[in-house]
Amino acid sequence: MKNIKIMMYIIIITIINYLHSAMLRILMMAFSSGENDVHPYSHSFRTRCHQMISSGRTFYNKCHSWIWRFERVQMIYINFFYSLKVCTTSWLSLRLVTEIGQSSRYPIKHKPSFVPM
């Protein structure tokens, strides 16, 4: 009985350490409320780039149909060929968004897609 408790403790500690690694960031990004896009990385077939855009602050211009959005962009590059390799880059951007229509409750906005360079 004591050996089972020790093994369960070791398994729980291992799972916690695993989740606190880079996989936690990937899971949080996959289930987040931000926009998630997957672009193939041009230099390698096995590498994928996950892009998340989370809106921070929106500045509305009442005179025109243009909207300024202050957004946080996070890029995660994942290479599954040899091992899991995560390189994160995060920055803030200010983008201009145009409003193209309006429904009964929420405005419909056209957001230009962000393409990594």
C-alpha cells in the first residue's frame, strides 16, 4: 500500500512538471479565446507555426468606420522532427480594422490576416 502511494506521488509530480513546461503554453494557446492560425513554416515540412492574436484594447473612431485595435501577438514554432522545440516570440501591435457590416447585436469586422515574415 505504501509503494502504491509513493508511485502515485511520483506520477503526479511528473505530470505537474510536464505541464509546467512548454506544453502548457501550447495547450493554453490551443484552448484560448484568441484567434489561432496554423501556417506551415517555409523552411521545413515537419515544423508548424501556431499564431495567436489576443485583443487587448479597442479604440473606436466614431467619425469613420475604422477601428484601431491594440493586440498582443504570440508566435510559437514547434518542431516535431527530432524533439519538441518551442521558440516563443511575443510582441504588441496596433492594427487598423474596418467595420464592413453590422448584425443585430455585434458589429462584423474585417480583420486583415497577420502573416509572419
